[in-house]
Amino acid sequence: MVIAIASDHRGVEYKKEIINYLTTKNYQILDCSKENTPTDDYPDFAFKVCDKVVNKEADIGILVCRTGIGMSIAANKVKGIRCAKINSVEDAILSRNDNGANVMTFNYTDNMEDIKKYIDAFINAEVINDERHQRRVNKIIKYEEEHL
């Protein structure tokens, strides 16, 4: 599995820990924010990760910022991306099962051990496991195709 990852300047240390963790699990990592500065803009990094996912250079994306909200908003502007802000293992599983999320984000104030659990749950969750969920995601996809 190939995972694209990025952070804003405040999430760099978390990103490094996540990369180390995922590398030990033999995932291929695409670091889309190799250089951060105190004045960087999180949308730039969100778009880089999402472009990798949409263009099938990465299977999923992970975004880290102070709240996780800004990155999520930016990511969800990219056609073909369904980004979920994750606060629990249940969120990670349901975002994949019910919504077909292909990018996850969280805030860097969460405990790193919890974040590892969120990531593992997201990676291992079945993607859209029910017809009604697929029907709903198809409506989102159709809207994107017609309006974006």
C-alpha cells in the first residue's frame, strides 16, 4: 500500500512519527510536505496529498494539522476525495465502511498511540460494506461530476 502524507508546520513532529510507524509496517510513504516553514499554508499540502490519491499514485492519504478541520475542508474540495476528520477508531472504520473515505485527517493534539490506532483501523477497514452506503456515496460522486 502507498500512503501519501503531509502536515502543516505545526504537525511536522507527528508526521515524522507516523512515517516511522508506517515504514515499520512496510508501507510505501510519499511525504508531500518535506519542507515546512512557519508561514506555510495547509491547503497546499492537502492538495498535494489529494492529487496523489486521485491520480492513483497513493492508495490513501493522511493529513495532520492543528485541528484537522482546515486540512479536511481543503481536501474535500478536490474532486474524487472523501476526507474524514478522525477522532476515534470507530470514526476511522465508519468513514471507510459507510463513506468510502480515501483521506483521513486528525489534529496533532491527540495522543500518538491513539493516532496509530486510528490509522490502523482506517487502513484495515472494509471500504463501503453495504448497498445503502454505496448508494449514498454514488450520489456524492454524481453531484461532483455534474457540478465540479
